Amino acid sequence: MTVSASVVDLTATEKVFIGEPATKAIASEADRLGAKRVFLMVSRALNTGTDEIDKIRSALGARVAGTYDGMPPHAPRSAVLAAAAMAREAGTDMIVTVGGGSITDAGKIVSLCLKHNLREHDDMEPYHVYVDDQGSVIKPVFEGPDIPVVICPTTLSGGEFNPLSGATDETVHHKQGYEHRRMAAASIILDPALTVHTPEWLWLSTGVRSVDHALETLGSLQSNDFCDGMADCALRLLAEGLPRVKRDPGDLEARLKCQVGVWQSMIPITAGVPMGLSHAIGHILGGTCDVPHGYCSCVMAPAVLAFNATVNGDRQRRISACFGQPDRPASEVVDEFIRELGMPRSLSEVGVSRDQLEHIAEYTMLDFWARTNPREVKAAADVLPVLEMAY
């Protein structure tokens, strides 16, 4: 019997703190990395509405070199460049992000901007991943950042574990990826107490985003036993943790289960398992239609499961088993799970109009994960039926 070969790529992340208070862990990392000019990129809500950021500043003391707050959703280039200008002026030697997916992505891209002295909109153009006219994914080759990034996530999107980050080119309304092994965080701090300030809709919807990482891993025809195992455990942790947090927002154990589940859901992606149509469409819904990151998976994941079932139905049975319902179609199980969390389940609910569907389908074909969907997608016309299912 032959054995199928695969490779697991590893990132440059050195440490993950599980359940450690953010203040203690950040100060510890500043000491370990020898940082003297720490630049904070933080959630404006946390900075202005709580004392959490003040606690971090106090723990760092004189090492705080500056603070940027209020990164807009989907990290527009202009905002990323503005943050980079502040960090450059501050002479930073370490970046700390505290917040959701947009802050996380922006912090990693800021480190790239500092490395290559990117100051203007068009300076970023040579560095993003793109799909050429033949459908090949082109990943530009460049030197990775030198300045370490320490990330404290307050949502469940999982970008903190990824050397890939997204920023939106406002001129074409297209979210684009920037990727380098050294864009991975130097360390990640999973502090569940810090997340109690996260609005329920944001926590739960980004949790579904990480559920979707696991769904598309278990549905992929290019995965392996290691990555399948990570995705399986991630689904089980998230399937338990998300409803528990909805019932009791103060359940820190459940919050930490969700955070660990996110980590496990991201391992297959960083290891090299390609995602599929749910993620590809989600990138367009976010960058082009301004749909919140987590909502993209809430509305697309069940439709994509149903679309792919003809080619990976055997693999989808494992998804159903993770939710304790092995005999039901995965698309139905996941649809029911998302509805019970109170999340939106249609494109119309998140403000997408029917006349946008064709444009979304066309842009989806420019995304690198459209070409790796289990059921082959060759043209925008192949994407439209999935969008119609989700409308």
C-alpha cells in the first residue's frame, strides 16, 4: 500500500501563553526580547472604555514609545501606513497588538512596512499575494520583518497564528494578503479575562470563523492525518465553548477553550492546508462589501459545505461527528449550530444586495483559495450558485 506524502510548514512563533494575564506576559516578553521602545496597537474600545490598556502601559513603564488605536475594519492601507508612520517616528523595537483581527493583521503588516520603509499607498503594491491571468497564485519574495510582534487577541478569528495578514486596498475595494514566515507573531498571549469586554456578536461570529477553518480543513482533499486531528479537536472545543460563553459570558474556562480551539483550527492553515470557497468568498465580502469578518463564515460556511458535498461527503461525516450528530449532513448541522448562536445566516441579513453577487463572484476568482476548493471552481459562474444558496 502506498503512503501519500505531505509537508507541514512551521511558522516563526516562539511562544504561546495560555491563560496568563496579558500584563504579566507582555512585560515578560519585553524583557526576553530586550525591547526598550514598545509600540502599542490597540482596540479603541479597550483604550477608552476600560483600564486594560492602562494596566499594560503600567506594566511596561518607560518602555512604552507610543500608542495607536482605532484601526478600521479590514485594515485599510491608509490606516496601516498611518500606524507605521507613528511606529517609525517612535523608533519602536517591539510591536504589541491588543484587539481583534484587523488590529492583529495591521500590526504584522506594520512590521513589514518598517522593514521596507513603505510610506505611500503604492509602496505596498509589490508585496501582496495575487492571482495571475492563468490562475496561478503569486507570492512575492522579500526579506521578512526584523521587529517582533506580540499579539493579545480579543476575538476568535485566529490571525495571530498566521504569517499571512490581510489589508484592504481602498482604491479597488479589495482585501489582499501579505505573507512571510517572519510575519508570524513572536509570541501570542491567550488571556480569557481580557476578552470579557468583547461584544457578544463579535466573539461568537469570529468563533464561527475559526469553526470554518476547521470545516475547510476537514473538507479539504489536500489535508493529512495531523491536520485533520488538529481540526477535529478544534471543532469539538469550539462546539462546546461558544454556546457556554453565550449562556454565561463570565465563563473564563469556556473562553479559554475557545481560544485554544482557535489555535488548533489555525495549525492546518499555517501548515499548508489550503482553504476553500468559504474563505475565498469571505475575503471579498469583507474587503469589498464591508461585512464583518466573522459574519462572512456565518453566512457562507453551510452553503459551501452543501456545494462541496458531492466531492467530499465522506470527509464531511467527520465534521458532523464533531458536533455529536454523525448521521446528519454537515451543512445542516453547521447551519443549526450557527443559528442557535444567534448569528446571521444569509447574505441579505448582512447587507449584501442581490445586484452585488456577480461582482463578488468575479472578485472571488482573484482570491488564492478559490482555486483550492474541493469541488473545482473555474470561473465566476461557478461561484454564483453558492452565493445564491447563501442569499
